Amino acid sequence: MTDDPRVSQLLDELLASNATPEAVCKPYPELLPEIHKRWRRIRRLCADLDTLFPSHDEAPPQTEGINLPQIPGYEVEAVLGHGGMGVVYRARHLALKRTVALKMLAAGHSHPAQRARFKAEAEAVARLQHPNIVQIHEIGDAGGRPFIALEFVEGGSLANRLAGRPLPAHDAARLVGALAEAMHLAHSRNLVHRDLKPGNILLTNFPGTPVGMCQPKVADFGLARQLDTDSGQTFDGLVLGTPSYMAPEQAEGHAYAAGPAADVYALGAILYECLTGRPPFKGVNSRETLILVRTQEPVVPSTVNRKTPRDLETICLKCLHKKPEQRYASARELADDLGRFVRDEPVTARPVGLTERVVKWTRRHRSLAAFLAVGVLLLNVLAGIGVWVFSERSALKRTVTEDFDQVVLAQKERKWDQARTALERAKARLGGEGPPELRRRVDQLERELALVGTLEDILLARQESGLADGRAQRTAARYEAALREAGLFNGPENPALIAARIRGTGLAAPVLAALDDWAHDWAGHDDSRQDWLLEIARLVDDDPASRPIRDTKLWENKAALQEFARSAPLANQSVPFLIFLARKLECHGGDAMAFLKRMQQAHVNSYLANATLATSLLVRDNAAESLRFFQAAAALQPDRAGLRHNLGVALGRLGRWDEAIVELEEARRLVPDSAHYSTDIGRALNNIKRPNEAERHFRGVLESHPTYPPCLTGLAYSLFQQGRHEEAFKFYRQAIVAAPDFADAHRQLKERYMLLGRWEEGRQAWQQWLACNPPIMHVWEGHAQFWLNASPTDHPAWDGYAELCLYLGNEAEYRRARTGLLERFAKTTDPQIAERTGRACLLLPASEDELKQATALVDRASTADTAKYGWAMPYFRFAKALAEYRAGNLGSALALLDGDVLRILGPAPHLLLAMVQHRLGKKDAARESLRKAIAAYDWDVKKATNREAWMYHLLRREAEATVLPKLPVLLTGKDQM
């Protein structure tokens, strides 16, 4: 339970909101006890956190424009920096005439716990007298604020000196060796630093002096822990330190378990950065970095910097083992091994062959070696060479074969990063040489792992693409090319031969996922091709129970499909296959979302499962629930641009625009030339009413993508918000010229015209919008169509158009629109769409066939489930009354126009009632109904801006013409009677 990633996600949600544990655990009640336990622990730690970090309500310590403190015996000269609790000053010790660094507890941080922590740091460092540890000169108190006078180190930090640039190997080894000696002293005094990093390593000498000429000094023991006491400051359960340099046990929050081995790990991380210019792990944020530290293997240093010596790389990787017991047993052992490397002696981190030992000995004793070499060569050159060659080859083959075994094991466990790391290790040992059979094996494994990456890229690119022309054909072509290049596929062969070839690799799982995804691309296009691919998949799958699921007959059997979705174990099925079944389930009216949630729970560590569920929730307007699955997917694969973009969209839907823009910017950083990602940053700026900034952004994008329609419409909207209407309309028209079927440009143009009351221009833009095929409202409807096979209705695009045409007096266009509505929606099963379509088609007398279709729509709405649509029943009854009136069934229409029906849709029911009453001969009642209708509504034409208002005006016109045919005469004061 404690390893369930949902626990961390729910705690994040709890911390980010004012919700209760019960509220966040509503979808997962089984996790509530664990959440309660963790939450109580967090609450207990709140006071301790205040001692580590300043409150968000407090202003940060000022470093400029403040009065420097007066400390007896010192002349404070300047502020060097500040942290959560303390300020560091450069000061002059007046008696000793030397410069010191004064670390002082900041004002406002005089809580007893904070003072105790500050004092504990001072006392800890005071016990450590070592040339590679910053020394303490004095501990004191000034005006109630404790201070420490520290050795002043003027060369700056190692972090500033590295700045992404690696050091020469021997300089790196000497530097970390010195630090290891210092930490051995600290450990011998039962003190663990817990925050070793380049920023806490200070260098003597002037800034700019080569690192090899500087003496490193360990600073900032603020997170140190005394091993032989329990001071209450261990913060077990809280992640303390700097993520990129934390040992895995620290990253797990087991602070009390972080002993000397954690510092050894951090020294290895520092050595890694000295060799490569970057830390071993660096995610886009702290959370992702911690996940990488806990779950991934570091990239082999020589992969980043080919100049890295093999011995030093081996030392570094031994420090970075996940398990503490596999690292150096002490910092002294690390220092000793680094010393051996510097002296060209064999290191203990790995066994070396006889030849390598001789070479290293020769480097140390060149003169003696030269003398002895002559004798050795003369006496036994042939025998010696034979022994060396045999010994070297045997040792090399043994170690490289072990690496190969680790690659294969990692492939079976689907741990692809570990497989790549083991392969890189084997390549480093071979160094481009070695026996041919080993090099061939390396080439084979490289091809296999490259195929894994290619197949994953194809699958995830499709996941992020949504609805796109030619998507299936492009995806199929990419799959075929990848499998051909890997030698697994040579065209339409016997499925058994291809399956045997695939099973002969360690790649059955990723290839099976690709086959499932590829086969589903042919659904409805080429059944024979689909059946052929599914047969290969059935033969590759080593789970006999899952093979029948790939029978296409199951997909069309609603009962069998729903039973599978409800009860079948999903953990052994490929995620792409399960996504396809979810789409089929949706087609049969099943609960696809429940199935996708089951899929995610069965594959909690699958990027695709989390991303698909998140996207499906988002297209259903459930951004809040989608967010945590987007975040889980981002933690698994932080460099997926499409995922970061979609996460930004979800945050924007929740009104968290600052966070949304960060994610959108990250998507653009990952794919800098993407017009789509760049444009959506501008759209976000428009949404938060920053049109001037949005305009500048869009114009910048257009420099690289001058005809990209969404960018042109985004710029147009930013101009419209600034009141520059005609300029905005110019860019809308440019977008339409660039892409005549870009529906969103027509939609926005129509809406902008109508906002200005330019109704006929708006109607014309609307007409052009409806001519697009399809008039999709926005990209997420395309995602819905792809992922759930749910055809997004274009009814929202048509909704209101017929009413506007008739309101503007364009009966011919109204009749054309009525025909279009019935062609598209006559068979809809959605009660609301049926009611609105039927009602719109009944605003004028219709032909017999049109009346029949419109009446059928209204009847379908009237029989909807009252438990779900009870609130809408009065609206459905009004539409039915209108249908009865058009059919001449006046008694039925009159019976429907009472009760709740008369209290909806403003004046419309009374207007219809007046016409029914008039035709039934109840003329006085008709006039009274008409009077009530007219008196109860504001008929200002400026307020007629939507389909209901247009309908009211239309019904009033018809009612007045029916009930008061001589209205102009009446208005002159003459009685109609």
C-alpha cells in the first residue's frame, strides 16, 4: 500500500487544496487509512518545517538597502547571501585583523527551535578540525540574535566554477578525494552532512583560479544529523536535501536511515558532475528528480564525456549504487580508491586484468620498468604474451557477458533504462575493440533497444496527435518500417515465422504492444490486414488466456465485451490493446471511463495508461480529475511535449493559468519549432486578459509560421480585445484564406461580428462555418473521437443558426438550414439535441415529411428517462405542443400548455397558447395570453443575442399576425371588433 503511487498523488492534492482526506480519497476509499496516517505525520512536521524554511507570509531577508548589524569586535562590511533562516555577512575581525564570514540568525527567526537548530550546526562544525571543512572561529550572540564567525573562503562555490563544464579527470579525482577525507572525519565524529552538493563546496584562492589549484572546503552543515543522538531534528518521512545529489534512501523520505552511505552517494554525484558537467539526475522539477533518483540508473559518464577514464567512471558508479551496502563502506575507502586512480594504481572498484596492472605499474616506475622489460622480453616474451592475451580475453569476456545477462534480465522485466545502462557498461569495457562475437552481440542488443525507443515514439506520438488526417496510414507505415529495419518483418509472411522471430528477442512485450496498436489502425479499413496482424500478436503473446480477446468477434459482441471490461484481469494485457477495447466499448454504449480507470490501476506505472485516462477525462470536461493522471504521466516521462501541453490545457481549464503557461512553455522548449505549442501560449495569455502581451507573442510566432491559422486567429482575438476590431477581422480573413476549412476561424469571426451586433455579417460567417467538414468546435473533440471512438456531434455548430436566419427574415436560408438539421440529426438519440432540433424545425409551417421528422424528434425527447431528464420535461412538452399545433392537433396542444410548461422559456409558451386559443375560437383568451406574453418580457432588440430570444421574437411576430391581424389599425386606436 505504501508503495502505491496514488498515495503520493493524493497527498499532493491534499497539500495543494483545502480539502479533507475523505474528499480526496473518495475515488479510492481503500487508501484512506494510509492517507490519514501520512497526513498526521505531515501535520506533526509543520512546526519543524518552520525551522527550515521561512513562512510565505514573511518577506525574505533583504540584502540591499538595510542597516548592517552592529556586532561587538567585528566590522560588518557587506551581505554575502541569505537562506531560509540566516544571513551571511562579510566582516572584519577587529582584533585579529582578518576577514571572516558571519552567519547570523535572521530577524524574525528567533523561535527556540530555530535557535537550537542554529546552535546545533555551530557545535557540530566546531568539532571538525580539517583543512577541507570550513572552520568556525567563534560562536556568539548580538542583540538576542546568535551568530557564527566562519572562515572566509573567497574563491566562490564549486557550482559556480563548474557551470556545466566538466573538469579534467585527475583534478576531479583529487577534489572529491579531499572531500571524502573531510567527510570521513565527520563520520568518525558521528556526523552526517546530508546536503553535500557543489553549491556547498567552497574553493580557496581567487575566483577564476583553475580548480586544480584550489583547496575545496565543505560548508553548510545546516541539515547535518548526529548519529549517536536523537535531537528531534531528523525529520523522518520528510525529504531533506537537494534532489539531484540525494541518495535513494533520502529521496524516499527515510531521513533517519540516511547515514554515511548517503554522503558517499552525494560525493559520487559531485564526482559525476565534475566529470560530465551535469548531475546524474535532473528532472524538470524536484518531484520528477526524486522519482528519477529512486527508480532510474544514471547514464554512464563516458556516454556524456568520452574522455572519462574507465577506472574513475567505475568509482563514480559504485558511489551511485541504489543500495547503500553496494557503495563504498566508508568515505575513507572512497578517498583511498580515488588516490589509487591519481597515482595510476589499480582501483578496488573493479577487478583489472594482468595487462592493465602491468601498464599501471609501468607508469609509476618508468626507469625500472624499462630495464626489466628488456630482460623479460628476451627470456619469455612469447609465453608472457600468451598468458596476457588469454587472461585479458577471459576477464573481458566474463565481465561483458555479465553485462549482457543484465541487459536480457532488464528486458524481460521491461526495465529499459536499466537495460541501456548495462549495455553502455559493456560497450565501455570493450572500448570499440574486443572479440568479434562480443561486438556482434553489442550491435544486436543496440538494435533491439533502439527498436524499443522507436516503437514507443510511434505509439506516444499517436497518443498526442488526436484527430489528424492520414494518422492511421502514417502510423502503419512507421511501424512497418521500424520492424523491417529490425529484421523482424519482411512483408506478408507466415504469421508463425514472424512470431517466432519476435519471440527470439527480448522484445516480445513492446513489439506485442506495437502489433496491437498497428492492427487497430486497420479496423474498418482492411479486415484481412488486421486479422493477419492479430494472428501474429496471438502467437507472440505467451498468455494463452488473453489470445481469444484478440478475436474480432468479441469486439462486436456487446455482452461479451462488457463482461470482459467488468471482470477480466488487465495486468497482462498490452495498454494499446486495452485502449482499443475501450473505444469499442464506447461504441456499444458501455462505460468506457470505468474501464480506462481499471486499466490505469492495472498499469499504474504506464505512461500511456495514465496519459490516455487523463486525456479522456479532459475531453469529458473533467479537468480536475484528469490533472493527477497528467501529473503521474509527466512524472514517468517528463520530456513528452504533447503531455506537457495537455497538462497545461487541464490547468488552464481549472483557472490555474500561471501553472498552465509554465507547462505550455515547457512543451515549446521540448519542441521549439512547433507552431501549435507556441500558439497555445498566446491563447493562454488571451484567456487571462493580457492581449497586448499576447499580440507580441503571436507576431513573434508568425515570423516563423506566417500562415499558421490558429496563430492568425489568436492574434485576431488579441486585437479584438484591444478594441481594434477591423484589424482583428483582417487577420481572421487571412486565417480563412490560409485554410478555408479551418472551422475555428469561421466560428470566431461569426462570434465577433455578433458581439458587435453585426447580425448579417455574423450570419454569413456562420454559414461558412457550417460548410466546413466537420465544423468541429475545438481540438479536444478530435481527441474524443480518436480515443473513445465517440463521433463528436457538430450540433453545437448548428444550434441557433436556423433561428437567426428566420429572425433576420431570410426564410430561404432558414428552410435550407432546416433541411440540414434534419439530414444530420433526425436519428439522434440525445434527448436534448432531439428537442432543440425538432423545435427549430417547427418555427415555420413545414412539409409533411419535415413535420413528420420533427415530430419524431420531439416524441423521442418526450420519452427520455425522467430520472435523468426530469428537469427538462417541461421543455420537451413545449416542443411537443408546438409540433401538435403545426399538425393541427389544437386540443392536444392546448392540453400540453399548462403547469410547469408556462413557467419556462420566457414568453414563448404564452405566445403559443395565444395562437392555439385563437384557432380554437377563444379570441378573448388569446388576446389575454398575448398581452401577458408581451408584458412579461423586455423586447429590446439589442438584447436579442441568442436562439431563445430569436425564437421569442419569431413567435411574437406569428402570434400578433394570428391573433391581431389588424394590429396597425389597433395601434391607431380603432377597435378590431
